[in-house]
Amino acid sequence: MIPQTMTHKILARAAGRDHVVAGEIVEVGIDMAFTHDPVCEGLRREFRDAFGPDATVWDPERIALFEDHLVPAKDAESRRLAAGMTQFATEQGISHHYPYGENYGICHVMMCDEGLVQPGTVVLGTDSHSVTYGAFNAFGSGVGMIDMVNAFYTGDLWFRVPETIEVRIEGELPPGVLAKDVILTLIGDLGMGGASGRSIEFTGSTIDTMSVEERMTLCNMVVEAGAVNGIMALSPAAEEYLAARPRTVAYEPVTSDPGAPVARRLAYRAEKLRPVVAYPHRPDNVHSIDEAMADRIRVDQVYIGSCTGAKYDDIEVAAAELAGKRVAPGVRLMIVPATMGIYRRLALSGTMATLLAAGAVVESPGCKACYGAHGGVVGDGEVCLSTTNRNFRGRMGNPKSSVYLASPIVAARSALAGRITE
């Protein structure tokens, strides 16, 4: 039997094969697929044009629809897109529909919280950060609208089997070092194209003992190095999380075989890792926190949000830094929880009161300024320190601004100091 990596095992299973080989093209069955408000209306139109006005999706129970990028609607066009999604859900009988309201939020966090991601499965979305689902031992990947049109109709899609990069991290992270620092360090070492077309497989004791949300942060950003997906073995924390999800069924996790082919290996000692900051305008433009402090970079806005940096623990750890203190004069501190479930939990736990007392503004959930469409766009010449995943020129809505990326801890401390600091 040919030794297989985790990703290869999932793709082989989905293709009805006993094994696959890196570089070959396979057609795989999809376990779950989704789209969201910027894409759904165009997808609906293409779906009908391609397959006819009465065409139906392959399985309405395996499709999810999310309003997350343009919420609440900023203009009539945004509302039209949302209404089109609702119509598509009604036409197709799609029950996993999460419109703006009491149970909505950023698609990637919602997919996990709603139990729509299961170990050993293939999960696709029309968003590049669908790689997040590797935190639960799934093959998660983003695809384009036309690919998803076909996937919605047929329930399958072709993939080129990726080579694997193994990233082994051993030991215990120092206080103040989070998964965001780990993944930014890795992206800095690999470069933005260093994992193009490949799978990143995380291993080691650090990964095994990470919280579920920190595992999600790691997998979420592998696409910034060009990876097709990120993945890790199921951990006790992930199993406990899945057991509490409303739709979890019997699942079959996968592990890599000894001797499975690996194209490249990187190894880190957790104790040696430090907080880092990605400078404009690339997520691989990574500098140590010491360099950032020496550069005395003032900030106009600190943004704690996105699928990368607005999970409950992300906001809770920032609140712990802000407790009993005040945001520096002239600094806008925006907190944008990923989902309404997180929003309610912040309110009920008292964490929201801590944030408000420090001078933060807690916004309604959504992608908001990470997407750059509305809700926190930065002004000309302004500097934003963000817990989001990308800092390309204009990513947050203004090409004349500068965006730095860091962890929630560095973000909170920088909001207090008025400059990037540890």
C-alpha cells in the first residue's frame, strides 16, 4: 500500500480510490459546499444559464448560504444581493441559509460553529479562506464561482492532488505568543508563493495541544502562502468541540502514514517564537515586534475582526489586555465579532462591558473592513493595525492607507499605546 498524507487520504476516499499520487487529477465528491452574498446572485444567474431555469442543486442539505460581507446592507445594491440569496434558498430548498439576523456571521466561523464541517470530508466555498476547515481534519479549499456553479449541480469537482509541506512545531508557546504569530512567521519564511499548489500539514505537540480557535487561525492563513489547503490531525479539543455541534454525525478522521511523501519539511521550537508584525503591503513582509517597536509606528485605527481574528478567544484575550485601561487618544479601536453567537456571549459574559469601558466600539458581526467594502475603511495616509489576514494595498478600502497585521494581544496593547508595541 502506498503511504498517504492526510490530504491524499481524504481526496482518495472522495474519489473512490484506495490511494492518489501528487500531481494527478482526480474527480472528488463534495461533502459540503457554500457561497455568500457577494457571489450568490451571480452564481444563481450562471447556474440557471448553464443548466436551465428549472435546474436544481445536487443536494440542498449539503449547501450553505451566508450573508457576511455586506451586512447590514450599505446600499440598495447590497440589499438586492441579499434578497437574491434568499430567493435562491427558497427556490432550491436550502435550509442552511444564514441571513442577517439573530443567527448570522462570517461564513468560515459559522460553518464550524454550525457543525457543517466534519473530519475526513471535502468542504468547498467560494472564498479563499475555506482552508480554515483543516483545523477539524477536513480538506477545506476555496474555488471560483464557475467551479462552484458546476459543483452545485453535480456534487463533484476535479482537483490536482497537491504535494505536501510538513510544518512541525514542538513545545509550548511563550506567554503573549499566539497562533497568529506562528502563521505569520511561517508565511514570512515561505513567502507568498512558497506553498503554491501544495498542502500544508501541521504536526507536533504544539499543534496537538492548541485550542480549537487557535488551530482555526493557523489553517485560515495558509492560503496567504499560496497553499491549496491546510490540515492537521484531530485533537482532543477538536473532538470535544465537534461533540457539542448540533449536526455532528459519525465521522472518519484521517492521519498521515509513516513514510508518506513530503515535498518539504519545516520545523520550529515553540519556545523560540516571538510576536511578529506583517508590514504593508504583503502578509509575508514579516518583522519582529522589536523591530516594530523600534520603528515607533503610530496607529490611527486598530481593528480586531475577520475570520482570522474575531473568534471569541481572540476578543477575550484582547479584552484581558484592555481591562481597566483606556485606548490612547486619537485611536479608533473597532471590535467586530465573527458571529452573533460570539456577540451574545461577549454581552452575557461581561466582556463587552470591559471593551466599552476601555473606549472600544463593538460593531455588529461581519467581514466589514477586512473586505474593504464598508464598516471601518481607513482614510488617506492613515495606519491601521489589524487582526485580519491580508494587508494588500487597498485591501481595507483605501490604497492610500497602510495596514499592518498582528495578533489580538499586540493589537490591544498597540491601541493603548497609540503605536505598535508589545
